[in-house]
Amino acid sequence: MLKKGTKLFSILKRKCPHCQEGEFFVSGPYNFKNLGKVHESCSVCKESFSKEPGFYYGAMYVSYALGVAVFVAVFLLTYLFYPNPGAFEYILFIGIAMVVLGPFLYSLSKIIWANLFMSYKKKI
């Protein structure tokens, strides 16, 4: 399932969508100095990661969808495991989840967006 050549491999391993060997991000998602910073191009295949100015603005839509998914998941888990939750408990648990997962979702949305527009090219 997680074979090289699939978009899921590139997304989960945070690799170049084109060759799936070079690193996509400068650092990890929780390095706040370089949060979400993408290399200009792949160190292996030299593919540019920025197709045009403002290319990653579309990643906001992906980030929104991921945020809604986290919201729904935390809402359901709170409802299932916490007896008679009030509005405060929902807000607290969802707020904590979004703050903790925020940097990860931000970087995840960028790599998903890039994989929508860049395809894998096998080396010959």
C-alpha cells in the first residue's frame, strides 16, 4: 500500500512528489523557526516545488478540510468518552487538538496540495 510511486508515499514520508527521494520540507512540522518552509527545488531531481507565485495559497482549502475532519473526530470522541459533555468541554478539547495538531496539519496540507499538481516520474 505504501509503495514508492504512490502519492500516499510522498505525503506520509514528506518526500518530493516528482522523484520521491528528496526532502520536501526544510525541517519537521514542529520546528517553529522553519514552520512549513518548503525547499525551492528537490535536491535529487531538481524539480521546482513552487510552480508559480502564490502556488501554496490553495493549500488553505486542504487545511480547512483537514481542520474540519479533526473537529468532527474530536467532537465524536468527546461525545463517546466523556459523559454529558457541555459546550465548555467541547471547546476545550477541540481547541487543544487544533493547537497541538495545527503545525502538522499546516505542513500536511502543503504536501497534499503539491501532490495534486505534481506527478511521480520514475527514474530510468
